[in-house]
Amino acid sequence: MAEPDHVSLDVALGMQQLERSRTDRFIDGVELLAAFFIAILAAGIFISVLLRHALGIQIPGSHDFGRLLLGILIFWGIATTSYRGTHVTVDLAYSNVGPRVQRFIDVFATLVLLFAVSVQTWTLLDEAVSTQADRVLTFDLRLPTWPFFLLGWLGGVSAVFLIAVRTYRLIFQPELMGGQYQIKPVE
């Protein structure tokens, strides 16, 4: 009978590893999408400036697209930086306390961030729905703006999910964070 228990334990560990890899693949996908939006925004700005200064041509709607893409990029960027913990931090007290208190501070700060980003994502959904209902359009090309707000909202949803995963891992599986969530001070 010991063998079935051993086999079931191996199966359970294998499922946990599979689940972990699905989550990690989702995290990688969010980071890839954020990089894609950065590339689109950078290419659009570069081409727009090049055409404007070299040929005197302005791309219709470039200002609206740049503004809306920047909004999308902000929400997807919040998702990636919040999970990795690579955002700007202030650690006046953090660096002067022990590891147990540092972990408590990390968990508390991540829970506060989860609450704030959840509220922000909820309000962005309301903004996307109202933008669609009001039929708000871009200035030059008269395109609807709600799809851009929807993409931003999806970035917010991803941020909430990734912050929840970070919180879970900080509390129950800190070894998965590998110490990489702590930013070393520049001296």
C-alpha cells in the first residue's frame, strides 16, 4: 500500500509543477504583450517624428494612437512590474529590519497594491463601458476609443491576477520568488 501513496504523491507534485508552469507561462505572456505594446508605441513615435521632420508629413491620428497606446502600456506595465517587484521602492525602514519583518512588509505592501490595482481596474472597466456607450471617437480618423480602453482594462485584470499570484507566492511559496523580488540598493 505504500507504493500507491508514493505514486499519488508523485502525481500530486507533478500536477503542482504543471500548474506552476502554466502560471509562469501566463506571466511570460503578459511580459511579452507589454514588450509588444512598447515596441508598437516606440515605432509609432519614431515613424511619426521621422515623417514630420524629414518629409513634412503628419500621420493622421498619430497623437490619439500614441496617447491611447501609452494608456494601454501603463496598465500592462503595472502588471509586469508589480509581479516582479521591479517598481520604484523606498526602503528607509526595510533595510534596517530582519528577514521576518521584511517578509511581513513585502506581504503587506503587496496586499495594499492588490487592493489599489483592483479598484483601479474596476474603474477602468466602468470607463471602457461608458466610452463604448457614449460612442467616443478619435479626433482625426473617427475610430471608436473603447477597444483601447478594453485593452487597458485587460492589462489591469492581468495586473490583479499577477499581484494575487505574487501575494500567494510571498506567503505560501517564498522559495519560488527566489529572492529576486528584492531590489538591491545602489551604493
